[in-house]
Amino acid sequence: MDRPTFSPFWHRVASSKPRLRPHVQITRQHYRRGRWHVAHDPASNQFFRLNPVAYDLVCALDGQRTVDEAWKLCLDKYADAAPTQNEVIELLSQLYSSNLLSVDASPEAEQLLRRGRERTAKKIRQQIIGLMYFRFKLFNPDPLLSWLEPIFRPALSKVGLVLWAVLVIFAIASIIPDARRIAGGLDSLSNPANWGWMLLTFVLLKAWHELGHGLICKRFGGQVPETGFIMLVFLPSPYVDASAAWAFRSKWQRALVGAGGMIFELAAAAVAALIWVRAAEGTLLKELCSYVMISASITTIFFNANPLMRFDGYFILSDLLEIPNLMQRSVTMLKFLFQRHVYRITNARPPTTLPGEAIILLVFGVLSLAYRIFLFVVITFVVLGMFFIVGIILALWSAAAWFLLPTGTFLHWLATTPALGDRRGRAVLVSLVLALATTVLVGIVPLPDWRRVTGVIEPIDRAGVYAGSDGFVKAVHARPGQSVNAGDAILTLDSPELESNIALAEANIRSLESSRREAIASGDPDAAAVALAQLGVYKESLVELKRRRGELIVRAPMSGVVVAADPDRLSGAYLQIGAPICEVVNPTKTRVAATLNQTEVAWIFQTPKDQLDLRMRPASDLSRVITGTSVMALPAAQRRLPHAALGVLGGGEFLLKPDDPSGKTSKQEQFIVQISAESESLRGLPPGQRVYILATLPSKPLLDQVVERFSKALQGRFWL
């Protein structure tokens, strides 16, 4: 790539005599088999990375030698590898703005004050733009961490890491049998009475998380000069400044500092799991332990370990890939590609010349940009759902900060950048064409409209099996998956009380028959009539009692397969008449049942059946595609799910009522959609098998799809 050697602005810096500030600390590191140097200003906690050539140039700037003299020395030593005049100006500007360089052009105090004011103004602008992300500094925690580090030192070792792994594995093994109970127990945390405890627990967990960062940073010799609170969408979260890890020579030490918070939180989750196993049911302690287990494990891993945001996972990935400033350089890579290939700026400089690093920057830049847009939408919906007016303000402010300001910056660049030169008219035309093409693609061109739904295989013919009489379960004759014929015994009940009543009725009948014969023999017709009437009552009672005894053998109401609950679970239990036992279904006639909430079901009713294309894939075999032949939505919403597999306890997505042991009653009303398919296509799929459904609606512009889904999502979400 051609780099212009000379700069028209060189005369402004050529005669100056800058130097590194005396207190700047230099640490040597290795990135991608190359040697680099990290300059650190302890006063401002600023870091700057220098490659060997740039470091040699900076070392030549000793306050006595001019910039022009240092650059010529660098040219003599490195030839084509030496920086150009433009690159030298950019390097000096970055070092100066980071407070790492002093220049003889102004007094030292004035430099500090001016640069301090510039940094303060920059922080204020960032806080105003990031309205959902406030940072409040509290105090210097370094003395406290210096006191705590020797106490934690035995745990902050290889032996401690092994013991931590053993603790986490043991805790996981302890709660695996009760995994569904943990998910069900979280439902109680939605109770507003527990929100205060949840907030306190969240703050304490995050303080413990940040303690992990700080202690491991101190363990490797770093300083932690700042702690405070970050308001993440008005939720207070502690933080510590462990950026001293950037100067560590080992990338594994830097990665451990980044992972320190997650390590500490997983240890807290493991301890909470062991307490939860032993805590009494229904207590606040058990509920909070459920929250700690989820928040300090799954939530921490999904959010803190996510490398697409500037949290722990991002810094760990940056260290392991040995690509500092990964996010900033990925944005620069995207800008470079646009400048070079769209606007034809030949002197545009990429952030790297290494092919492998360039691919990483490109992929990360695209993914992080898409994720930031997704995060903006999610956060906006969450805040809108809780505080409507505040959510509207945040949405407008964030949209302006994330979209309008970058657009304004781009327009300013398009109008003023010298890089375009005499090609500015072409650049404006290209920009207009791109904007028009985007408008046409989003607002005019019809695109496929896909909707995804989860359903289950359900039998068309099914019958419940219920206890026909009161009694104790004496024997079980059928198990789930077993084929039965109509009238086959499912289980046998035993009722000593019923047998006693039958014996008593038979004895009374014999006694009354004897009394009637005696009355007839003695010529007493009135006594005989009374005995005959009583005899009829007891005989009717005996018939009913014997009928109930026959019901003690619970039989299959139809031919099919036993499904749902296992009758063997009731062995020895006392059942009352009408108690559910299991179900018998015909597995040869099945369909798919799906559930949609009230805001999603509209497309079923509004789309003509001949324009609705349904493709289904069973969870057990995703390569198998089943075509839906017809669809019918039940007109009334209901809370009863077609199968427990659709609830959270069965691995589904619908929240359940905690007082329903069947796991089939959702908290919110749902619409049941029944989808039929050719009988042969569903063969071999047992009832209860989860199915993923892709519905293709008539094509429409992307903008129409977004507006429709946005309006549907807003329905019923706001508490005004």
C-alpha cells in the first residue's frame, strides 16, 4: 500500500522538542510474536501501546532533539518501515492527548490543566450520550485490596483454582436432580415483595464480582485506583478500575484478571446451590439462593462473558487474540473498507496489515454492530414495559446518540474531509445512491415474512384414565409407552371399607329375608311388607357397592398407548374417585399443537390459508421437514397448554402457575393452534415430541414487517 511520506502540516511540529513525561512507566509485551511497549501514566491511569519502531522514535525524543531530527534518525535506521510524517503527527497527537507527552510549546502546568479539562469534557460528553450508562466514582480501593490480598492469596493460586473447579462441579452434581424445581422456584421471585431483596442481592453479587477483578489484579502486582457504581438502565452495579492489567506481560495474567469476576461469582453460585439443597421449602433463603444460582452463573456467563460488549468477555477475547483495542480497531476496519471500496480513497489506512487480524476485525465489527442494535431494541422494550414515559425519553435519546449523531458525523466528514478532494461530488452521489437503495430495499421491495413457533405432537384421539372408585393402589398393570386394548386393566385398587360395606349389606339382606319368611309363616303381612321394602333398599345398595367394586379395576377406555404420567408412581397411594391416572392415545393419528400469545396470533387469523406455508422440524431430527396441510386456531384464549413440554419446566418458554403440579397451566392466556399434516409424515414421532415450526407469510417490505411487529409488541406491555 502506498503511504505518502511527507505531510503539508509537518512544519507545525518539526521544530518542537517533545519528550515522554518523567513518571511514564514502560512495560514490554509480546503480541502475535512481535515485541510491543505499553506506556502507562499512573497519574491519569492512561495506557498507550507502541510498536518497536514507534517506541524507538519516542525514545529519540528526549527534549533536546527536534521531531524532524528524530524522524530522520528513524528513517536512516528503518528505511521503508519508518513511519511517515502523517503517522508521526498522529502518534504525537495521541500521546499528547493521553497525557503521556510533554511539549516545550507551553508550560507544563498549562498542559496538565488544558488536557485535564479536555478529558473531563470528553467524559461529560460520553455520559450525556450514554444516558443508559452512568458512572459514579466513589473512592480509591487500592489500600483495602492491599489489606485483603494476603488473606485471599492461598485461594488465588493454582491449588485454589483446582479447589474452585471441584466446588463448582460438586455443586452442579448436587442440584442436577432438582434442576426443574430450581426453575420453578424462580417464579416466586416475580413477587414484588421480593424485589428489594433481589436488588440488594444483585448489588452484593456485583460487588463480590468486582472484588474478584481487584484481588487478582493486585495478586499480579497491579494497582486498582478507582471504584464506584455504574447505573445500567437505572440499576446500580459496582465497578473497579483494573486497567493496570493492560501492562502485564503475560496475556494469561491479563485474561485471568478479566475472568476474575466470573470466577468469584461462580463460586458464590456454587455455595448458594449447596445451601439451596439443604434449605427448607418456601423460605426466603431458598428463594434467594435460587436467584443467586441463576444470576451468578447463567446470567453472568451470558452477559459478562459476551465478547460483543465491553464487559469481561470482550477483554478476555482481546487478550487471548492478542489484539488490543479490538472494538475500536474493528470499527476503524469497517470505516477503512467503506472509504477504500465505496468512496475510492486510495490513501485510506487500515488498522492492520496482517490478513488474519484483518479478518478478525471485520467479523467482530459486523457482529458487534448488529448486537448493539439488538441490545438497543431489547433495552428499549424492557424500559418501555416498566416505565412508559421514561422509556420513551430513553428510546429517543439513545436513538439520537446511536444513530442521529453518527449520521451527523458522517455528513460532516463527507463535506469537509480533505481525503475526498476533487472526488467529493462523486462521494455525495454515491452516498445518495446508497441511501436510496437502502430506502427501496427496506420500504418497497417485498421480502419473505417468517414467523417461528414452537409446538408439540399431540394425538387426535385421546382419552383420560381416572379412578372409578375410592381405594388404595394394589397393583399396576401398564406403564407409559405400553400398548393396551380397550378394557385392559391399567391398575387395581383395594378398598377394605368397600368390602366391609358389601359384607354388611349381604348380611343385612340375609337377615331381612329370614325376617320376611318368619313374618309370612306367622301370618303377619304388615311385618312381611316392611321387611320386603327394606330388602329392596339393601339389594339396590348391594348392586351399587358391587358396581363400585368392579370399578376398582381401572381399565383402558380405548385401544392405544399409555402416555403422560406413570401409573406406577401411584403404587400404594390412596385415590379418590375421579383422580387422574394417565392417558391413552392413538399414536397413529396425530397433529401438531402450537401456542401463540394474543399479540402473535393475529397472523393466523389474517393470512389466507392458501397463502400460508408451514414447515415443521421435530426436535429429535432437525433434518426432517414436515409440511403442514391445514391450520386451525381455536377462537378462545386459554391458560391450559397442550403439553407440559411447552412450559418452562418441560424446556419450553411459557411461564407456569406455581400452584399447578401438572406443569400445563401458563400464567398468561394463549391461543391454541392445531396444524395437520399428512399422516405418514408424522409417523414415528411420539406424542409430546417438541416441533419447531417456520411459517412463511406473504412477502412484504421489511419496514412494514418491523412496524407491524413493533406495534404488536407494544400491546399490553406498558404500565401507565
